[in-house]
Amino acid sequence: MQKKEPKTSYSFAFYIYKKGQAEAVAKSKYTPFDTNQVKLSEGGEYRVKVFVKHNETNKITTKISQPIQKTQVSDI
């Protein structure tokens, strides 16, 4: 069984993409935290691309989330 490396061996960055737009609507810098909060100003479908960097080797792995729906609620 392989020994799991502590999270401190890694840094994380997050890019948020809105459906239909090629450029990320939000980007974070690399941090030691594996979570991130972003305030989205528009409703729509979004995906999150996570970059995981090993701090010793600088090897980067990416993963893209399933679509996330942000719904705008407004008073009628």
C-alpha cells in the first residue's frame, strides 16, 4: 500500500468557465487550499477546472468538473 502524501505537498488553482465563453470568467492563483469560493454575477452553466501542482516536482494535473448550474432568482 502506498503512503498518501500530505496535502501540503500540493498547490491548487481554480479556473471558472461559463458555457459558451472560451475565456475563464474567474481565475485563482496557486494556494495550499483545495477549495475556493467565487461569487458569480450571472446565472448560467459553469464548469470548474482545477490545477493541482506537486510542489517538489512542479508536475501539474488538471481536472474539469461536471456542469454546475447557477440560477438567478428575482422578485416578480
